[in-house]
Amino acid sequence: MIGDKNKVLYDSIKRLLRRGATVHLKKIVNKTHAADLSVVFRSLPLSQQHRLFALIDDLEQKGLLFSELEDVDLLELIDAMPIDEIVTIMETMPADDVADLIGKLPEEKADAILEKMKKEGSEEVEDLLRYGDDTAGGIMVPDFIALSEDITAREAIESIQRDYVDVEMPFYLYVVDQYDKLVGVSSLRQLVVVAAETPLKAFMTTDVFAVQTDMDQEEVAKIVSSYDILAVPVVDENNRLVGIVTVDDVIDILRKEATEDILKMAGAGEEFVETQSVVRSTRIRLPWLFASCVGGILAFFIIGYFEESLKTLTYLAAFIPVIMGMGGNIGTQSSTIVVRGLATGRLNVRDLWTVVSKELSVGLILGIVYGIIIGIVAQASFGTGAFALSVGLGVLSSMSVAALVGSMVPMLFARLNIDPAVATGPFVTTSIDIISVYFYFMIATTLLGI
């Protein structure tokens, strides 16, 4: 879907494409930011995407567009492009973006591109491809400013002006020893305000937040966001500086991880819905909804088990939806809060009992409040105190157990190194529905003597 911001751009491009107004189209695509173009590309057929892409003059603009396009759109766009053209565009892109792009391509095409790039020097890209896609090594930028701890501020400035002009993100100056091991860091501001003859080791910060190459990208993002830094250095097992992860990559990671968690929690997979075909969307959702299907069947058997009770008091069935609904809602709330806390680092798996006891307390309080309200409705409707008490206790037990399950299951999944987001959607809500129905009928049959 196209937002209001890009609606005018999309309509203008579509109109000019119909008219074949190449000159005007060329002016628009060369003046439009790649991020806005990528949104328009998403809604155009492939033939028109190729027409627009061919009108872009600046190779760097084409490279930026490669980086902004969704995976499916990117793969379709470059599928028919000659290898030489792809390599030419990639030469204008940062090494980490190139490595990320190559990792998405089919193996045969990726090998052909790497072979072509090898002849023209692609050591940085090949080094990045050695690391996992979702690790600090896989997302790091291999271009950074690193100087010896013994040189002065004046020499550092001269070196930056001479040797580091092309560094993409010069946020910090990293200080290394004679073995290239990271020993400190300095902001560029610190560098220019100290006396010219001051050695780097005299004013550098030695308390450096660094990450290993194999650290998960989500953990890297938490470090950058927690300490409000613009980049974090990446070191190998020997503490040698090999790259940096910058804040722009962190923003992409947080957005990607948040999207994946939300889709998993809804039982819709891990990818944007608009990038999936009907067949793929169906295949992804099918196993998730199977949990709901099984839960519904189990609930059917539970209700069937209490069939005689329902025949005696048919109005027992009237409050099944509200009891299941209240339990499902608070269970989803609890699990969503816990999953978000784990994802942002605000909760730790070691806090299991603290988190669970807190959510259980909330569930009990809310269960009492809504149990009283719904119990009053039951009393007013049917005039039976025992039945009203059964309904109220059914709501209380449903909401309490839901809060317990909704908070405990994601925490347990996290302890077992399973993504806690998968516990939130159909899994939690289905289990809560089954438990709620069972507790409701057990309480009702006991209190009403049926």
C-alpha cells in the first residue's frame, strides 16, 4: 500500500508511463530519493520497474534503490539484469550492503557476481560473507578510523584528512595498539578541542562498548540503543578491531525484528504480507492456525463432556464467549508485554518469577473486578445467586490463569532459546480458551450440584 506522502509521486509516474513521457519521467526519478522510489516500485509491474530503473543516471542512486527495495522486489528486478551491470552498481555501494545483497541472491548468480568482483578486488565483501547474516560480523561496516595510541591529536587529524576521506560513517576515532587490538575510542569533537600535541592515549576513553563478530544482531541493537552511541566497534576473538555497526543499521534491525515478532505473534510468519504470494501466505499461516483448530476441537470435547449439565441449565452456555474472551484478551496482553520486554532488553529471563508473579497479581485484580461485574449481570438476568457466583469465579479463574500462562510461556521459551514471539498468538490464546472453558464448567457443576 502507498501512503499519502507518496500518492502524488505514484500517480504522476503512472500517468507519465501511460503517456510514454520519458523526458519528464527521467527528471522525476533522478530527483526522487531512493526510499520514496522503492515504495513506488513496489506497486508497479516488473516491466515498468525496469523502464524506470533504466532512466536513473546516477549509479549511486541505483545502489541506494537496491538497498531500499524489499527482497522479493529486488530479486525480481535484478533477475534479468546482466552480471556486469549489477557489479558496476555494487561498486558504488558500501561493502556491508553488497554482502547483504549477495546473500539474498540465488547461489549461482551470487557466485558469478563474486567471481566478477574478485577480479576487481572484493576482499571486504568476501570477508563479510564469512559471518552469519544476523550477526555483528554480517552487518558491520569494514570502513572505520583506527589510529595508533601513540600519535598526537595533530597527527591524527592529518591522518584522517589524508587516509580516511572515504570513510562512510566517521562518528568516532578508534584507538588501537601495535597489534591492532582495540584499546580506546575518542569522538571527533574530543580530537579537535585538545591541544595539538596531546597523544591519543591521554584523552581517549578506555571503557569501550565493543561486540564480538558472532553476537546476534538484535543484541548489538540493544547495546547501541541502551548506551545512546552512534556506532559500536566489532572485534574478533583476539580483540582486534574488524569493523563497526552504525546507528542506521541498528534502526533497520529494530524495525525488522519488531516486524518479525508482530507477525509471529499474529501467526502470520515473519515476512511482510504484501511481499508474499497467495500460495506462500496460505502455506505459512496453515500450521499456525492448526493450533487454533486443535484447540477448538478440544473445547468441543470439553463442552460435550458437560452436555448433561448444559441440558439441565442451558443458560450456562450464554457466558462461555465472555469468559473465553476475557481470558484470551488478558493472556494476549500479558504475553505481548513480556515479549516486548524481552525484545527491548527491559526484561531478563532470570526475572521469571518476578514477572510472572506481577502479571498473576494483575490478572487476579482484574479478574475480581470483571468477575463482580459479569456476576451481577448473570444475577440480574437469571436471578440465581449460585449461578452468578459460578460465572464470577469462572471469569476470575479464566483471567488469572490467562495472565499466568501469557507471562510464563514466553519467559520459558526465552530460557530454552526459542523465540518467545511464537508463544503469543494461537498457542497462548488457544490454550487459555481450553483452560477457561474447563474451569468454568467445573466451578458451575460443583456450585450448582449438577
